Amino acid sequence: MQKQNTHQPRRALLRLGLGLLAMGVTGSGRAQLRQPPLRVITLFQGATDSAVALGITPCAVVESWTEKPVYHYLRPALQGVPVIGLETQPSLEDIALLQPDVIIASRFRHACIAPLLRQIAPVVMLDHIYEFQQTLALMGEALHRQCQAGFLLARWQGRVQALRRQLQRRFAGRQTPTVAVLDVREDHLRSYLPASFPGSVLTEVGFDWSPHSRAASGLSLRLTSKESLPVLEADLFFVFLRASKPAVWQHYRELQEHPLWQRMSAPRQGQVRQVNGVAWSLSGGIMGANLMLDDIERWLTGREPA
């Protein structure tokens, strides 16, 4: 007697409940899956982070940008989870073979393959890859983890408010410090702006930005000349090196030795903190954002990482 496929009836019921219109849930939508999905595939880093935070182990993920195949901080939760290609080019064949109940995708990365993804499974299509609170809330709603998402967001707000109060106490009667987040590459330097993932977290905590950073548009500034260093002027630098390559470290040493670097407030006052670039730039999720808060708290309290 042929063995019954118990997974197929559940998938059929899921699709029947969704209907054609709900096959793609957008970042502004409020539709949700009618049945708690058991098999979730995440196609961008912030979605993988958020799934783990919600207590969900994806049945597949895309490769991380560094620390391949997945970021170190997520490895304990993703042991044995298959990797199905790059965030910019996931394997549709592998996705289909895994028979997911739902696919979490990004309009920015996956709009062109969305029709193909929807032929495989319902798609939750997020509008922005780094708006981590929105990602968490919408995934919680779509995956029937609203309570978990609400708890995580409430705990986030509690941590942010506590750090805001610490920042205000430390600088009572003085101007709130300006901040810059610097990403050192082999041949250039990037300064993240308030609209970026790290910028949004720092702004929420209560840090200020230089007039140049506030006036600039986009997510980051790209500096290829050391003569442009003065535009980075701030009271506090959070610095990370995107890759552990000799050329990147050499570039950072050259920056530190340059007179224009040494004249800026943060280096002059010893307020340059090196942080983890995965948490501060590449994670894109609530867990990475909490790692950022850990670094900010260590700076505020003067504690060094263990």
C-alpha cells in the first residue's frame, strides 16, 4: 500500500485558505497565514535573525555576507539548516524541493523572482530589509507568533528607554554627543547615516548627528579620499572593519595615523570604539540590534567586552 503524504493535504488546505490575493503579503499588508506554518524559508539576513528570535528554526536560509555560511551569533540555532544560495540569488530549485509552507522575502532583493516564488509557496514580501522592528512585527503576524513578537518589541523599547536615561544622566547639562558609524574597507571608508540600520538604533537611543550627516540623504557616505575625513567629525566613533583582511587593517592604520583623523573630536578624546560589523551592519534583525545595544551600554558604563 502506498504511504500517504501527510504534508501534502496540509499544504493544500493552506493554499485554499489563502486564496490568490493573499499569496503575497506585503510590508504594509495585514493578511496572515490561516495555519501556523511549520516550514519557513528566509531569503534575507534580517528575516533569518527575526525567525530565530521568534523561536522558529527555518527549514532553509540564504548564505550570510561574511562568517559564511551563517553568522556566528546565529549558528547555535541554525545547526544543520541547509543554505540555499545567496541572498541576491537563492536557488529556486532547492526552495521547491524543500516544500516550504511560507517564504519570507524582500521586495528590494526578490521582486523579480516573486512570481516564481509564489508558485512554490505563499510569500511574505517585506518592503525594507533593515527596518527590523517592522520585519519582526510582520513576521510575527504572518507566522502566528504575535505574542512573541510583541514581547520582543516591548523588551526592545524597555532597553532603549533605559539607555536613553543613562545617556541623559551622563551628559546632564551638556550637549548630547554626536556619533558616527564608520565601516572601513580596503580602498574606501563608509559613514552610515541616520536612516541606516545602525543609524536608526543610535537615533532611538538618543544620540545626535553632525549637521553634515543630518543633511545627507541615503544610508551612507562613501569616502575615497583622506582629505574628506573632516566630514566625519563627531564626538564618538563606532568603527568596524568589514573583512579581516590585511589590506583593510592597513587602511585603518593609515587612517589612524593621518593628521586629519587625529584632529577630529572622537580620536582626540579617545572616543573611538571598535565594534562587530555583523551586528552593526549586516544582521538587519532584532537580535543584531540588541547586540548593538550591548555595545552602547558598554560604552556608557565603561565596561569592556568579556
